[in-house]
Amino acid sequence: MSKITVIGAGNGGVTAAYHFTKLGHDVCLYDQVAFDTHINAIKENNGIKALDEVNEIQLILSGFEQVDCTTTSMEEAINYSEMLVMIVPSFAQEPLFEKMLPYLTDDHILFSLPGNYGSLVLNNIKRKRGYNNLSLTFVDAMTIPWACRLSEPGIVSIMGIKEFIYAGVFPNPRAGETLKRINGFFPIEVKPLSNVIEAGLENINFGGHPLITTLNIGLLENFKGQFNYYCDCVSPSTDRASSKMEKERLRIGKEWGFDLRSELDMMNALYNSKAVSVYEFNKTSVTHGKIHSAPDSARSRYITEDVPNILVPCYEFSKLLSVEVPIIESCIRIASAYNDVDYFQEGRTLEKMGLTGMSKEEILDYVNN
């Protein structure tokens, strides 16, 4: 049995707290006072409920679990366990890390799902804030395991779970022991990647979220997201555009020296599927077919999280590596126009990742050693 702190009481965080507890572990679930709706509901209900069905759709892992601790005190959450599982939108990682810093020790492991290069950004913040002697371990996962949604405060719907996920560790020499500890409590296998840059490039939301949302935004806004996103918002034409952007990601990976898995190969592996195209996967996936919702504005996290934290790092890498990425760049520019935000500046740049002025070889040495 492990003790685990889960940072973030959103869809993934509440599901993680429920599932870890269901597996017999002690869990502390934290969120900020400004976002305490689910924390308060879980306290009032004395636990977390997972539904067995919703809208006549069969769900998995149903039941009820009493979580050991729920809190809005960051000090209490950090002191509860050395294993910190942070499941929040990427834009929330930085302010939360600032709150964690005074309580962190060298023994802490910060496991971010998804990481989206968070290890590099947060380590850069750590240095800037004068915590140079703090030597905690960062783990960046490519995604979360569950397809899940909060149906009501403190009540989750779990549509499916992946077969495994990948993660990178920083500092990289700690990868073996760190992933061994994580796999001691995690519900599915966490497999190692070369480093945290490869973990960021393998995020499966790369093409499926920002580009498809950008291409469908008129209908999504006019009809308030009343679609099955993964089925209704894809078509042969959007699939061709996505495949071109996918090739840009793979070229960036190749320049780094990574043998990245294609989106189709990865989705088939994660969901034990045998689709012959990403279009077919989206149309036929049993898990994704249960998700009867879609973004309803350009402020959706499919744009506000994924464009600055997945696409902008790729664009930054492309400039460093001299790779042309016209679809990635176009998607960032359109999303920036939608929200009147310069994501090229606001996103995860080389500067924010602490990589400014470094060559490809120097960056690889930094993340590998």
C-alpha cells in the first residue's frame, strides 16, 4: 500500500483519487480554495462515487470509495506523501508549483499527467526562485490513463482506461528507480521514454485536439458543443489535414533522434484497437464513442491548453532544428486570432523551458544527464 497526494480535483484528479483508493492506497486529494467545489462535495459525501452508467451508456470501475484526506492546504498535501501526482491543465502547473516550493524536499517525486514539458518549465522556476539546492524528481507523462468526466461534484463517469502510458523522467538517471516506484501503485504500466522531450512529443492530443477544434469552431460555438467530438468533428478532409501535421511532429522527433510512434500506432496500442486510420479509430472507438460532449468555444482547453503547451514547443523546436512546420504554425496563428492571444509568446517557449541559447546537443545532454 502506498501513500499518494493527488494535486488537482478536476476530471482526472478526482478519478485518480478514486481509482488509487479503490486499489487499496491511501490518498490525499488537494485543490485550491478557488476551485474547491469537488473537494467540498467529497467531504460532504464522505467519498467519491463512480457511476455504473450514464445516458444508458455502460461505464467501468463503478463504486464508492472513501478518500483518506481532502484538503485545500498545500502544506498538508505536500507533507502527506513523497509521491505527488499532479493532474491539472498545463497552464495551472506553474502557479501550483510556486505554492509547492516552500514545502518540497529532495525526496519528493512530482508526476505530472500530462507533463507537456512541465518538468523543464518547473525546474526553471525552481532555479529562478533560488531553490537551486532542491533536487526533487520530475516525471512527465504523455497523457492520463482514464477517459473520464465529472458528472456532478464528487461524482465521476469513467468511460475507459488505456492499456499503458509512457513517461520521461528528469533528471533522467533516476528514471529506473522512479518508474519502479510509480508502477508499484499505478493502475496501468508506465513505460519509459528516452527523456522528457520525447514524452512531450508523444502527447496523443497533439493533432486530435487543437487542429480539429480549430477547424470546427464555427459549428462548435453555434451549437454549443452538442456533438460527439471524436466522431462528429472528424471527416476525411480533417483527417488529411491532421495527417500532414502529424508528419511535422514525426520530422521534429526524427531530428531529435527519437523514433516517435505514429498517432494511429499509438492509439491502437493504448486502446487495444486495430483501426487502419485515425479517422476510422475516431469513428469506431468504443471508449471515445461514450463521450457525448465537445468544446463549445475557442476558450476550450483543447485550444487554451494544447496550443500553447503542445504546439508552441513543437514550433520552438522546429526553429532550433530547421524543420518546416506550416500546419503547426497555421494552427497556432488561427488559435491566437480566435482568442486575441499571442500564443507564440504566451506558450511554452525555449526560454520558459530554460533552454534559451542552447544547441540541440546541449539540450540533449541537459535532459539525458
